[in-house]
Amino acid sequence: MQKVTAARNELGPLLDQLIVQLEAEGSATQKNHFNRIRGRLYGASDDWDLTRPIIELSSCVAMGFRFSQTTAPLIRRILEKTAGLVEELEGVTPNIH
């Protein structure tokens, strides 16, 4: 649970800023994409639940989104933090009930 809390603390404020900026720019598709990721991040209850939003963040560049000069630094920072979380989560196995 400590990793989940750390991920929320590190990524949540950046995602909040990004979503506000995307809304101001009128980038509804991108805003909705990152809003869903933020929801999954805040809904994660264990390390396994955290993997989906982390993977989605890691692949956002591959989706072909174009970012403005204002949002690009936020994306870079989010990806840097995401890369660190990926390293911490390597080897996480699902809890099967």
C-alpha cells in the first residue's frame, strides 16, 4: 500500500495540472484519457491495481498525442516519475483470491 500512496502523491498533482491545462487548451480527448488514468490511480488499492494506470501513462506517447509547449514539460515529468515507479513495481504478482 505504501507504493500506491507514493504513486498517488507523486503523480496525482501532476495529473491534476495536466488535466486542467488540457481542458484550457480544448484538448478533450487527451483530457478524458488522463482523467481516466487519474481515476484508476486513485482507485488502486494495491500494487497490482497500480500497474494499469502506470502502463497507460507509460504508453501515452505511443498513442500519438501531440502536446503543447505548456503540457509537454508536465508529460515529461509524469513519464520520469512513471519510469521510477515501473522499476519499483517490477516483479509484482497479482493477488488471486
